[in-house]
Amino acid sequence: QGDYAEAKTTLEQALSICREIGSRREQDWALRVLGRVYHICGDYEKARLYYEQGLPGLHGIDDWMENMVLAYEGLLSHDQGTDEAAHKWAMSTLQNLDKTLGRGQVLIVLGHALTGLGQLAEAAEAYGEALALWHDLEMDYSLPDVWSGLARVALDGGDGASALAYVQEILDYLEAHPALEGALEPFLVFLTCYRVLDADGDPRAPEVLNAAHSLLQERAAAIEDTSLRHSLLENVGVHREIVALYRQHSSP
């Protein structure tokens, strides 16, 4: 739901209790989700630390959560600009995953890495498999992440019509879910919509940008920790671009 400050506080309390009572499985869950909070907020060093601390205790005990941590580690490599590492990691990890939530997340990471490496046909295939999996699992809240990936592939490949079609799917979804609750990367979804609409000269582009900026500022304002709030706005490339674009279009 985007309340990162409250999530961080609650998870730190949970982690302390789990360590006190010796509950290893729940402790590793708390470490994983705490890592995700720092990941979203752009503190990548702490995110990787928490992911790595939580992963060993999940091996052979909680396969579902282990796969999710692996997916987040791959996404972290992509977010840090190392698409070759993210690609290598994703290809290796997929060999051990069946049609579960973890596989869907890893496929999205693979699509991101392949897009970054310019392998658009392969990226479209990865996103397509993820899309089919989300439909099979009836996980509608994950669909915008895949639609935005396919839209970026289409836009980079010069297929503006297909990019617009995927963005329209997202815009229809946004009518009922304006904050994209549950999406893996909600602000990347918003930014993709803006890029595609702007490239087409669509008058809805500023509206989407304004919505993204408002939601981002709302979530940042809820974080009392100044360094974490600045990290959210300044360390995450997608967030930084949304702020820069908003300022650019808002200036006289």
C-alpha cells in the first residue's frame, strides 16, 4: 500500500521479537520484507544485506519465500544497472522454478534485463510467459507490471501502436486501482505510460505524469526519516525521472 515508514517500523519490531523467541522462519520472512522496503526506497546496500541475511534460513524450509527473495535479488541487480548480471542470474534461477509466483517475478526481471541489453524479441517472450502465468494464477494486480514491460519493448522496437494498446490496458486498470496496489514497480508502470503517451502526442500524458508525481510525493511525505525519504526520491532512477519531468513540465 506504499506506507514504507510504517512497514519499516513494524518489521523491525517483528524482527526483534522473532530473534528473542528463536523463530527462524518468521525472522527470515521479516528480513526479506525489510530488505524489500529498503530496496523500494533506494537504499540498495541495506536491501542486499537484508536479502542475503534472510535467504539461507529459507532454503529447503520455505520454497515460496526463497523464490521471492531470489526474484528481488535479481531485480536489485537490474536496478543497480547491471543487466548482464541480472540476466545471468535470472536464467540460472528459472531452471529451478515451476509455474508459481516466484517464476512470474523472475520472468519480469529477465524481461527487464533483456530489454536493457537490447534483446527485445527475447524480452517480449519473457514478459509474454509472465503474462500467461499471471492469468493462470488469477493475479490481476501483477498484470500492469507485465503490460508496461511489453509496452517498453514495443516502444523501443518502434511499434507505437502496440505500445499504446498495452498502455490502454494499464489505464483501464488504473480506473479501479489508481495507486496500483500490489504491483511490483508501480512508478515504473506510471512512467512507461507517460513515455508512450508522450511519444504519441497523446493529451493524457501530463495527467498520468501528475498522478505519478502526486502519489510519489504522498508516499515520500509519510516517511519521517529524512535520509530514507531523500533516498526514495533521489536514489531510485524511476522516481528521480518522474520528479524531473514534473518540474520540467510545471516550469513557466
